[in-house]
Amino acid sequence: MVTRALMQAPCTMVLCLLIMSILVMQIDSSPVDAATADELPLADMQRHSDHRVIVRYSSTLTGESAAAEIEKQVHKLESQPNVVRAQSLPRLGMAVVSMASAEAGEQLMADLQHDSSVELAVPDTWVSAFDLFADSSNPPDVAADAHRALRAERALPAQCSAHPACRMRGLVGDCCPAKDGMMLSCCSSQGKQLFALQTYHGTYVSAGPDGEVSQAVGTLQDSEHFEMIFHADGNVSLRNDYGKYLRSDEQGFVRADSTDLTDSEKFEIVKNENGTVSFKSYFGKYLAAEDGGSIVANRVNASLWEQFSMQQLAAPGQRLPNDPAFSKLWGMHSYHGFDIDAPEAWQVWTGEIGKGITVAVIDTGIDYNHEDLSEQMWVNPMEIPGNGVDDDGNGYIDDVHGADFANEDGDPMDDQMHGTHCAGTIAGIGNNAVGVSGVAWRGVRLMALKFLTSTGSGRTSDAIRAIDYAVAHGARIASNSWGGGGSSSALRTAIERAEGAGMLFTAAAGNEASNNDE
């Protein structure tokens, strides 16, 4: 199913949070070691034999006025021995040079050290879109555990006065809306996580004002709404709409009549392979929905009756889309709390004011025919679709929605679906009752720049070429959910010069639950 591509890979939410931030006023893969030739299929092995050098010219040779000078420098490169091809990237003040052999590349780099117009010449590297241990459909448990431990270690009092950003604004209390109505980051984590618990029988767990816990059928009522409260030890409590906590005793009786949080009100969440969850009480017994309509907590094992589907509900200050697979994007909004608070942002903004902003997805391409993406695709205004002519003279024929730098053509169709997933997270059409929802429901345009092959690997030089294309065609933001190959001064220069041209470059944070600030 193509629809599944929008949710099959863990696109880092930090990246999408950055996209959201700039569009209001931005998926994952983590950096991995560069791929080796014996790990790649024949097509990529052949591309490995294309030995490349990335040349960075003096910062004075940038901008449109310097394009002719860059071309002159590239012609000089093409006259060098063993140079197969040289391509100029005038907007970045760079060039990519293909050499006949690795030795020839080494010699060229040595020769260019004596060229005053060249700041740096470095060998090309390989990068990848994938983390070897990434779970393709669920939030990584190990990462969640590490984040939970980190949060507990650095836990601050809940009051806004304990957070410098809130204290500076004179805000107090457990949650602090700013004067302009937006929620500050120090407060959003205090927002409610509301859910309904659907049983195996299709009923819902219901906790009435009298404390009785049973099963209900039909339309969801207030009695079927539960707020999830998280504890530093990793357990959760379920508070009903009447402010009472679900509790169990040693005999397995379940009530919702407690206002205190003791061990009896705590449950461990156990994730099941079918996407449901089970709740284990402090006494080691599972919550169960019996066939007769009662709710008990006396089961030693978690079978079907002990499995619950968590249906997300909008809390005050939140807006949820009606897309059926929205919950699959756990980084948007989830019960474990490790998300970007998308529903809180959507209460204020869903993307319309981002109309005209183009996001370049530098990845494996995009399925531009996808039902949740086709209307969001960027269209090259200077290209006539399907006429087999390079209308805008940029070197790519029929580059209507972007370009493919891995295969040297104008068709960035995704043959791996990682880029399609990232595109869906950024700007999948929201609230259209189809598939998933992106951060920006409407307005933003997606530019497909493919430089990673079907294996998920690609070259740094092709990524730089993609950046150059993005700058040339007016992309304001670039999404880069890939890494590896070590630090590249050439890539760093391309990013810096793209920034100078007004483009924000965002990169994935990784899946290892590491603290990138340390």
C-alpha cells in the first residue's frame, strides 16, 4: 500500500518541529556510518566507481554575478588530466568533479592546494537514510526509556515560575498561556493527553460519577474520556472526566473513586505487537474487559480481553484531524508524551498562512501521485510537463516536481518511500479523512529532490547538488533526514551558503535517544 509509506519510517520529530516553527511566523533517520561497496547492489557499486572531488571556491565567487567566473573555473577543471566531468554549482560557489580513479582524485586535490581561488577540495563521501536498529512502525522503546530517565533526572517543578522563559514573562501556575494565545514550550508538556479505551469487544471503558467502571457502547460520552498522567517511574494513571483516578485492589476490583495517587492508581503500559496496549496493575495483574461488560484487574496474562486500543481525543486547546491513520504518526501526539504537541499548534494554525513557502525534501524522492501529497507538490513554473525538453535550461528535462540527482534526470519519483514518509510528515493533507496528517495541512509546497537511491544511500556531492537546485528554485526550507560519512567541510559550506541565500537547512536528530546538546 502506498499510503503506508507516509508512516513506515521514524522521521525525526525534532526536524518537523523546526519546520512547524518557521512556517508559523519543520523527520527520521539517524546518522550512520557510510555504506561500503560490498553492502550495496550492482547499481550503487557502479556509482562507487565514480570517484568525485568537491571543490569549494572563495566566498567572493558566489551569487548570480559570479556565475560566469565559476563556469570559467569549471572549464579549467575539465582541462585537467583524468577529469571525466565537472559540474558547477554557482549559487553555492562550488563544483563537483568526477575523476577517472581515486588516485586521480587525490592528485587533483593536491594540485588545487596551489590555486588561490580554491578554499578547499575534499573527497566525496556516502551517506544513508537509515538507522540499522530503527523500528519501522512504533516509537523505539529503548529511546522512550532513555528519554523518560533523562526527563526524571532533570525534572523541574511543574509551576511556570520554575522555568526561566516563563518566569521572564511573569507567568505563573501549572500551565501558562502567553498573552498572544500561544503555548510556550515550558507549558506544552503539561497539556492533557485525552484518550478513550476501546476493548476487544468494540465497547469503551466507562467510569461514571459514582465511581463504577464498566463498558459502554455507542457514541463516546464524557464518562469514556480519560486523561493519562505520567509518573517519573514510567507508570501512568488514568483520570476520568470527573477528576477521579482508576484504581485496582489486590482482589482485582476496579473503581474510579480516588482523588489520591497511590500505588493502587498506577499502571504499567505494556505494548502489544498488534498495536494495542495492556495495563498491568501494581499487583501484577492485567486490566481486562470481560464478555459480560465488567472491567476487572485479575488476569495474570494479557490475552485479547486484556488488550485495548487507545483512541486519541482532543483536549481543550487542541485540534485533532479526522485522518484515520493519524495516530500512526506517534511523534505528532501520543500517550507517552514524547511528541511535538501538534494538536496544540493546530488549534492556532494548520498551514494556510504558509502558502507560497516551498520545502525541499532532500531524500529518496517523493511519490508525487500519492493521494495525500499530490495537491501539495511544488510545480516548476518554467517547465512544460511531458514535452521531453529542458524548458528552463537547468540541465534536467521535465523536472516538474523536482529532480533526481542519483539517476541524473528530472523525475524524482520515490523508489524507496523514505522521502515520501518524510513528505507526509511535513505536509500530508490534513483533515481530509484520508491517510495521515502532516504538520502543515494546507498551503506549503513540497519540492522532491532525490539523491538517495532505492537502497537509501547516496553521495554527499549529490546532496550538495540538491541544495544548489533548492536554492535556485526558491525553496525556503530543506528537510534532510539522513546522515553518515563523517563531517564534510564541503557540505557545511553548502549549508552555510544556502543559509545566506535565505534557506533554512534542517537535519534529523537520530534515533539513539542521545542528547545532541551534550
